[in-house]
Amino acid sequence: MSPENTYEILTGILRDVFDNPHVVATPSLSAKDVPEWDSFNHINVVAAAEVRFGIKFRTSEIEGLRNVGDFAALIEHKRKAAQR
């Protein structure tokens, strides 16, 4: 899966969680950019990504994320590690 595909999938997740068809996953997008992005929806985004990508995140990994770019990089790292 390419990074572009990761962002496409994340866009779908964000649109579903926030019920907003205009949200687009970009590397710089962060919670402050989406009014609906509160702690509850943050958990929903993480859980949906775990299901969709077939990976699990540790709390310490999620706490360090600053934006969607960090999240996408973490997803790619975990997917590559799972393939080994």
C-alpha cells in the first residue's frame, strides 16, 4: 500500500467519524483544524484505523502524534513491521 492510499483511507475514516464530507486527510491536518475533533472522536479515529489497517496502536504511540502526517507515518511503519 502506498502513502497515497493511506491518506485516501484516512480521508474516508475522518469523513465517517466526523460526518463531514469535506474533510481531507493531509499531512498537516490536526485536531485544531476540525471542530468536531474532540477526545471522543480521536478515539473513534484511532479505533477505525486499527480495524481498517489491521494493526494495533499503543497509547504511548498515539500520545506523541501531532498531525495526520505523523499518524500516517505510524500506520506505514506498523504495517511494514507486520509484514516482516
